[in-house]
Amino acid sequence: MHYRAVLALSGILCFGALGCSAEPAQNQTAPTSNVAAQQPLPANPEITLQVEAISDKDVRFTVTTNLPPPIEVMASVSLANQRPDATWIGHQQRVTLTQPTTTFVFDTSGAQRPLPTGEYEAEISFYPRWGAAGSPAAQRAPEITATQRVRLTGSGMSRADAELRNERQRWVMENVIMHTPWDERAFVARLGGYEKSQADLSHLHDAYYFPGADMTLVVNRLLGEVTIWRMGRASR
């Protein structure tokens, strides 16, 4: 009885009753990773950006690139001309580009703090060390950045007020800890006026909310010291 059993072993075809052939297997499809690795890198890799504010907090991004997809980029919107030592005002998130042109809506309401009214720098940044994981050819590209200005209504807060709020918050975070003496006049000079209420922490505590800093200090009136600070309006 004759039979033919076909086994693929490391690219060599073996026929059980007829011996083995050292000829490599033919018509095999190359692995996807090899195909991707052979994609050419454009002579002049580039990314271009067009943006448009479509609401007080939403920006439409239209990104065009000649880099082989898919690539991942960082999209961001940041207040224009910020001081290097200032608390950053803006929002950012990663976006995957799968087509030569990609359009998406960037929602700035996810920012840590509501964004004030003003001029913003919209930006797309490509960093091959992490943005080209799915595109071997793009791993050979340089870092690329594209920017365009856009004006946002944002929360309606002025830029000056937002920057002052951030400065006051940073001062509290850097200088106020548990048992810091409560000096009402000194805190008002630093943080502006306050709204006082009963704290839930205990009957011995009061809550001082400073709107200009958007922070609350919970104060032990018996000991005359700060027990804790909170972002926003709080009671404990």
C-alpha cells in the first residue's frame, strides 16, 4: 500500500513513503511583519495640520502625512506663549493615524483644569521611539511636529485669572502642610478673599474656600492651624 503524508518542517517538504526533498516550499506568503518592514520611507517625511474651533471646547483636527500607517501621534492644545516656569495650561492625548488623512474632534474638556479664553497652539507630534510600533518603516523617520494657532472660548475665564489661579494653587501645594499655622490675613494676601463654612471633618473645623485659587483650606479653630487643603470647594 502506498500513501503520501505531507509535512512542512522548517520549509522542507517531506513525503512519508517517497523520501524527503530539500527543495524549499514554494508560494508561501511572507509574514505580515516582513511586508511592513519593506514599506519605503518617503524621502521627505512630513505631517501637516489644519484645525478649526467648532465649539467653546472642541477643535477639529485634520492631519495629513506621508508616513506609512499606522502611526501614533500626540495631539495637544496649549495656551500660546506660556512662560517656561508657569503651570502648563492645555490638554493632550494620543491619536492613531491609519490613513494618509485623518480627521477627528479634540475635546479639551478633559483638561485637568477648565481652559480659559484665549489663543492656543494646536500641535501634532510624532516620536518614532513610541509612535511607530505598528509601522517599521516609520521607525526610521525623524521626530516631526506640526502646529497651527486656534482661538478658543473655553470656560470664559480670562487668561490672567487662570494664570493667577494656577500660581496660587502652586503656592499652596508647595507651602501649606498639616499643622501650618492659620494666619487669616496672610492667607488672604496670598489667595484673595474666602467663603467660610462649617467643615464636616469635626465640630472644631471650618472650611475656607478661596474662589481665586479654587481651593479649600480646612482649619482647626481650636489649634489655629490648617488640617488639610483640597482642590475646589470641599468640606472635609
